Amino acid sequence: MAPAGSFTLAASSEMLYRDLPVAERIRRIHEAGFAVEIWDWRGHDIDALGALHDEGVTFTSMTGYTTGTLGDADGADELLRTAAESIPVAKRIGAWGLNLHGTGLDDKGLPVKALAPGEVASEQMWATARHTLQRIADLGEREGVTFLLENLNLVVDHPGTPFARAEDTLALVSGIDSPSLKLNLDLYHAQIGEGNLIELCRAALPWIGEIQVADVPGRCEPGTGEINYSGVARALREMGYAGVVGLEAFASGDSDLALQRFREAFTVT
């Protein structure tokens, strides 16, 4: 892992070194001194990832379900079922965090549109989501893992996704207030949807399990867009945040350079 100030730096193997096989991507990220994150585990050779973990690769988080949704009863049961199936995978590769969204996943493991244009989550959907997340938190507590609810943006990448805004995910997670359910606070999505990132981090701090980053526009590494990630890093350190910061970004050019820029942005001296 790559200590930078008080942070653990990780990088998504789904988004860097994309011309290489997955195992080689993971080795490159690990050899550069970073922890590794994956998305939908169904697309991976878990035995191979487990072997990499045994060799010393640190995996921080992965997608923690494969089907199901938060806001309807049938979808909630399916979400709990596939979350339970994901736990042995996480334990095999040593990933502590299991990532969730407010909607289901497509065949690429990405969140799918669930609401019609102009439609918002109903009060019944909110009530079901809160109940579902309490069940998820109870599952995490029993199994000794942490589930992470990630915010998304509705403007560019994920229109029609319920419970997508950071405001929504914070309301849900803080309402449960369990050590087994935390926020995956994605600052790329938050910048597009809400902005005011440092104050958002401050408000969410007690419930943050991980922070993910990419610059805006373009979803590439820090230094390629409008976000002052060095300033965000300083503020996070001053707040006392000492967890994972994950680079969930495409390389604007060379992946080695993208990792270097990420490290520089989140090295606080």
C-alpha cells in the first residue's frame, strides 16, 4: 500500500492499464505501491485474485452484490442474497469493503437506470431502502465485513438512479449509524451533482468508509480538471480522516503517470 500522509491509497484495476490482462494490471498497481480495487467479482478469476492476495497484494474494496435493489421488497431480498454470496469472495481476496448502489447492475457490473425521466424515489422506496440497509448492516456485523453505499451523479453517468446524490447516501447511512455500513464518498460524482466538496466531506466524516476520486470533467486522474485535490487532501488530513482514498479514474494518457499524479495530490507534508 502507499501511505500518503495518513491515507491509504488504492487504485481501480478496472480503469488503469486497460490494454493488459487483469492480473498484470493488478501487479502493476501493487508494484507501484498502491492497494487495488475491483468492481463486479463475477468477471474475475477469484482463485487467481486470491493467489495475488496471498503473494502480498492488498485489495481494499469490491462490488458487494450482483443483483437486487434497495427500494423495493423483491429487489431487497435479491440484494441481500447476492450480498451474502459476495462475502466469501471478499474474504478470499482480503477486501474489507463491499460496495453498494441504490440500483441493480448491468452485464458490465455498472449501476443501471431505474427511474423514468423526472421521476424521484417515493416515500415507500425510501422506507424500503432504510429497512434494506439495516438488514445489510446486520449482515455485515454478523460476517465481520463493511458494506459501503456509493453516491453517483445523475447528470453525466447515471441518470435515473435512485438514492444517488451524496445527500441521499449520507441520509441513509447516517440514519442506520452502524459500523458495518459506511459511505463510499465518490468526489467525482459529488462534484458533478453537488460540489462544495470539503464541506461535504466534513459533514459526512463520521460515516465515511472510503473516498474515491477522479477529476471533472473527463473522469481522469487529479490535475486534469477543475478539482483542487491537493486542497481536498489537506482538508481531509486536518479533519482527521485516515482511511482509504481510491483512484477510480481513467488515465488521461499513461497509467504510470496517472498514479504518480494521484500520489502527488494526496501526499500531505
